[in-house]
Amino acid sequence: MSDYAVVNPATGETLAEYDTLTDAGVESAIASAHDGYRVWSRTAPADRAAAIRRVAELHRERREELAAIIVREMGKPLEAALGEVDFAADITEYYADNIDKITGDTPLDILGEGTAVIRRSPLGVLLGIMPWNFPYYQVARFAAPNLAVGNTILLKHAPQCPESAEALQAIYRDAGLPDGAYVNIRATNDQAATIIADRRVQGVSVTGSERAGAAVAEIAGRNLKKVALELGGSDPFILLSTDDLDAAVQAAVDARLDNNGQSCNAAKRFIVADDLYDGFLSKFTAALGEAKVGDPFADDTVLGPLSSLTAAERLDEQVQRAVAQGATVEVGGTRDGAFYPGTVLTGVTKDMDAYGEEFFGPVGTVYRVSSEDEAVELANDTGYGLGSYVFTTDAEQAQRIADKIEAGMVYVNVVLADSPELPFGGVKRSGTSREMGLLAADEFVNKKLIRTI
């Protein structure tokens, strides 16, 4: 079977296979993006914005078709797939709407006479290595800001998402971007290394696992290339006080089960104050146990299959290893093919593998704490540092905790609140960069000083 194939995880059926690029094809793709850069970077910002806005419009016009593709590719429930298409359109449109802020000069206050400005200009060809869990959203938050500043894109999607990758290529073509501005490539890992090393390529962005990020960063470092990393997470959900326990539990459920539990910034570790612990655990366990597992095209499905049989087997192995090491399964924990139910673990201690692992699926671990300080210490006791969630009725406590949390993002009394204008990214083993918001458009630019007397 080809490395690039659509395998429906709900059925195991191989629906389509796609050829991997030849080495000559890789060279042609790089040359196309390099030639396209000469045209796109010299295109007026207003004209770039118009083309990017058309990309957003085409997402909306083709939303049902696009959504159905990723349901087949990676098992995302249809409602969530439609929501992802809409969000990708919103992100893309945001950069079209803010093109003047992205490309405009920034004046500097200077000590001497004359003027000084920072002028943002593009770097050139960029390689994006994207994951399977959000085939449209991930591309939008990398491609849109970088196209807005005038860079061109080589886009290597996950091998299990070739159909959605082709659909995106068609959108960028039909939106009127010049040849080479956005080039979909079905490359091997060895070919990706060759692309990174090529002198015509100026940077690489990776969204994926820690292992993938480390491998790409090593190659980029050897070749003195700028690299942006968006990696995994084991985000804490801290619950210290609430006026509505049911609402807090629902927020926890929503934060854990989004995208079949396969989201880097999903809440995964639930850290609950002692006086709320028993009630929270009872309600949280019941809610995860009741989350319907089934056909991702069905309206009432909450959890479709995981992205692949291999992903489900890996998650199951983690859960079974946690149990063998002394953890307790409160609900779930039984795999059925690529389907995995909502699962709750308790009794996880620092000496267990599960304490430091990321569960990339609908598995939550619940911890009891006796104080604010203990909650913060446990939240930070991880190699990851992507997002975090704090639920409390004490506004001053929320700000204290937000200051202390070692993460790129802190959400207070809210979940699933990502928005195009809000930067996304982490610290520690969760990455080195920011996507979305205006900060995303500063990752791959030359911040050129122009000093005039």
C-alpha cells in the first residue's frame, strides 16, 4: 500500500491511494515554489488579501464536501468536521482583513535625528509539515499568515490525509493564487529532509509529535533554517471552586472529548480541590461513560473512531500499562477496533508512566489536591506546557494561578475558546512558536530596520 492513502478508521477499508512524489517531483515542487515567490512576494498586499479572502470563501462554499473528506480520513464526527472547516475559513479571512497590520511599517522612537522603522518582508519558500488531527485548521493557521506576508508554501500533509490535502490545493488554485504560491507535496520523510536542506527553502514549521519536532529541528539546525514547532500537550484543568458543578463538569467533558480526544491542547489532567473531588469524579465519570461511540456520520455520535487502528492500539496500551502499574479505570478502557470509549483513570502517581505521558484520545486522569499551591505544583509537574484551564470563583486566585502556570495559554472559566485573533502555542516540550493572531505573521519574516536621516 502507498504511504499516502485514505483508510476509513471506522471500517478499516482503504478508499484511495496516492503516489508519493519522485525525487524529480520534489525538485519540481521546490522550483515552482521558488519561482512563485518571485511573483507572490511582489504582489501588492491588497491583491494578496483578495486572493486569501477568496480561499476563505471557497472553504465555506465547499464545506460539506470538505467535511465529509476528513470524516472518512480520520474519523472526526461530522458536526466537528463542519466546525473545523468554518474555523479554517475564519482564520484565513482574519489575515486577509488584517493585511495592513501584518505588512505595515512599525515606527521606532529613536535617540538621534531622522526616522527609523521596522519593515516586515517575506523570507521565501517555507515547508509546512502538518498533522492528521485537524487537516484544515492546522493548514489555515500556518499557510494564511505566511501567504499574507508574501512567503510561498510547500505543504506536506500527514500520509493519511491525502484527499483533504488535494482539496486544499484545489482551493488555493481556484482562489487565484499564482502557480507555486501553495504547493501540496506527498513526500517521504527523507525527501522532507532534502527539502529543508535546500538553499531555496528558508524555514520549516511542524505541528505534530515531540519526536517529529525534534527530528525536524535537528535537520533545520544543521542547515541554519528557522524552525517553528507546535507539539504535544498534557494540559491541566484545575477546578478549585464553582457555583455550578454541573457546568464545570460539562466544560471538563467538552475539553477532553473534543475531536475524539485527539487535540494537543485538550484538557487531559483534571486537578480538583478536595471538597469538590468526589462530586466532580462521579459526574465526570458518568458523562464520559455516556458519551456515545459510533458512526462519525451519525448526528448523535460524540466519539467516532480514533484516527487509525494503530492510534487506538497505542492508547489502549497506555491505559493497560497504567492499570498494571496501579491506576484504576473508573469507566471505559475497552477498545473495539479503532473505537475507544470515554475513559477515566484515578490513582495515577508520579512513579507511573501515565503521570508524564500524553493520552491522545478520550482518556482523562483525575487528581485530588488540598490547596492552590498543590494544584499549581501538580499542573506544572510535566514536560509539556501548551495550554491550561483554571476554574474558580475567585478572580484574584485566577490571576495568581495564571501567573504561575508554565504554559503558553491559560483559559479562565472557559474551554474551547480558541479564536483567530488569539495566539496559540506553548513552552517546554510543547513547542517554540506561536500560530494564529498577529504573532503568527511574525514567525517567518525579515524584520528589517530602515534608518533614515
